[in-house]
Amino acid sequence: MGSDKLMLYFFSVGNGHSTLVLFPNGQTALIDINISSGKHNPVSLLTSVGITSLDYLIITHPHRDHITGLAELMQTISVGAYVFSPAIFRPDPVYKDWQTYENIRTNVFLLWRPIFGHTVGGFLKQGTHVGGVSVKYIVPYWYFGPLQRTLDVNDLSLIVRLSYGANKILICGDTEEAGWKGVPDWQIKDTTLLLASHHGNKSGYHLPKIQVMAPKYVVISAGQKTEADADNRYKYHTDKWNNPFFVAVVGHTPKRLFTTRESGVLVVFNPLTMEKIVNV
């Protein structure tokens, strides 16, 4: 049943990433999957609440900590449409989840397909609107030139931007400095919520772009050590949003930096404001 709410569940999957998006019209998307560590198995969690199909499966890039469990997912849950990073990558040695990813990537699309397009009723698109939410896929400028062959797979991560009313959410895989430098400022300016790139690691923290984004809230999907480092890295940017009057009266700093390690994070948006962000 649809509502006016956009909900995101950032699962606790250790130093990896998996986010479930519940759109206001009832459609669903899973962005990345990792069942190798952390408290959550996204496949089990989905089936435990009765989700047996996904409208969209979005993989930011084909590294192990973003696709582990993909084979299990495909055996358990049906998927309506796929979205992939433009990165071409072959691990050594190959493993089952990567082979599943590669089989889907090569079988779903025609050779002439637009990059990061997805199939909906046989048509290929570079973005869409789902239940009033604008979904945009962003890659660096230079993917389109010869430099793309020299970029690390992390720097070809698909950046997923969800825009809903006054809110803008960025989920950016493991984008590092070279990738961030190729992302247009206007695409990421004034971000409400940022999933910290590369699990909050220093390699994903590019200060000029963070300053453009000016994120009001940051979510870290990481293990304990990485989480601690990331907290020191990002808290400056979120702390500046604090209301001095609120701090003075209540006597504590409002929390704007969240981590998935303990129990995952739930975020609820309505068209005007972010209603709730909590560890769940």
C-alpha cells in the first residue's frame, strides 16, 4: 500500500553496503548486497517481512563487499529491473556471486545499451520517477573518454541520487578522489543525507565535494574501526547544522551522524522534511 513516505533501511552488513528503498507508491529497490559480515542478511530480512520481489536491483559496482549474497538473492527473490555501474571488472579468482552479477549484466542488456540504463517493459532509461521520487544515476565526466580505462573500479561506482520534495539523498558506492573530481557540482549540491563513500574511509572523503554537498546527515556503513575513523572525519560537517538554541536549552548535541554497525539505520522522509532517522 502506498503512502507519502519514502523509507530507507541501511542494513548492518559490516564493511560493505546494502540499502532497501521503499518508495511512496509501494515499489522497492535494493542497492547493493553484502551478507559476509555484520548483523544482517538482507535476503533473510526481506523474506522475513514478506518481500518476495524487488522492482529494482541497483549495484553501485561489482566489488565483493557490494555483491556478496547476490546468487542467494536471485534464487530467492524475483527482480523486475536491473541497474549496473558502467565498470567492467573481473576478480581473480572469480567467485559465484560475481559470476551471477556478470551473467545478469551481459544477459539483460543489448550490446548497444546506454550505460547505467535499466530495463522497464523493454525500454532503456537513464533515470526515472518512482512514486514521486526522482531517481538519477551519476558517473564521472570522464567515463565517456579514454581516461575511464585508467580509473579504479571504485571511481566508476554508480552514484544514486534520490530526490523527494525538499530532500536529496546520495548513495555513492566507493567513489574516491578521481571519481569525485569528475562529478558535476550541480548534481550533488545541498544534500540532505549522504551515505559516506567507501564506508567512511579516508579514500572516499573528498573535501571539495563534501563542501559542495554540505550534508545535513551522514550514514556510515562500516565495521567498528572504520566507523570510529569516519566519525571524526564527518562530524564536523554535520555538527555545523546544529541549532545553538536547541543545544543550549536541551543540553546535548542533536545526532546527525549515524552508523549501521549496531543495528542498521532507518530513515523516513516526507515530501517536505526528513521525519525520522534512527538506529533500529
